[in-house]
Amino acid sequence: MGFIGIKSITSNRDINKYFGRQIKNLSARHTKRLAEVTENYIKEAIKESIKRPGSTGNLADGFKMYTTQSGHGVGKISYLNKEVPYWRHQNYGSEAIGANWQHFVPSGQFMPGNPEPAGASFREGRWEVGAGNYGFIPGQPIPAMNYIEKALSYILTNAHGIIKDIK
């Protein structure tokens, strides 16, 4: 079982060794607070990146804090893979994960807006599979949003300020 969160910081040798050691040695209250802030930061980063109307919020909701024997984490990979299987595409981008993004998208239509795929109505609706008889091959891969990396960068650089009042 893997997870994304505070624990993953401690295994990164190339970046922020000092912060990794500091976080690894913190108390449960400290790591819980860092995980809470990480959860909120990731959720806000995802919500701010939404470009199409009608978002379900499932991606942001998938990043929940949880407790393990070794501390606290955010975004249990097994849960994300099952409940929000597109999370890797959104965070890392289609090309970075080796996805075949140049495939025929299952029949459907855009809702709301022009139901037929057209460049003139870009980002006016969300693709609803099975709702119509249109289809297309994407012209560009899903770009990387890097919300996990942004959250970890924020936490690493602000960890002291976040936990300084916890005793």
C-alpha cells in the first residue's frame, strides 16, 4: 500500500534532506497538522485548476487525510486508483504516465454547450460518455497540473510556520 503525503517526503534523498529528517522526527500532532494543511492545499489547488463547467469535485474529494502506523498521509493511492482513476492523468499529465492519449474517445457529447466536439466551443462543457453519438481523437494530451508537487513544495517550505505553535 502506498500513499502520497508526509511519509513520501522522508524518502526523497535529492530534495530537502534537512526538512525530511525534521518531519520524520516530529510528533503525531505535528504530522497530523501537516497532513491537514496538505489535504486543504491539494484540494484548493485542484479546485482552482478547474477549467470546465460542471465539475463533480470527485478529484479534490479523493485526497483525504488518513492515519497509518507510521504517521499521517494524504491521498491513499489504492483509494484514488479505485474511486478517481484519472488522478494520475491530471497530476502528472498523459504523456508523463505513458498514456495513449491519441485514441478515439468513447461516444458521447459535451454538456452544457455545443454537444458536438468543435474548437470554437473549447472548454464550454464536460464530455459525457454515452450521452450522445459524437466522438473525437484528442488533439493534445492532458497537461500536468502538478498539484501534489505544489502541495509538497508548499509544505516543505512552510512546515516550521505551520507547526510552530503545536506543543
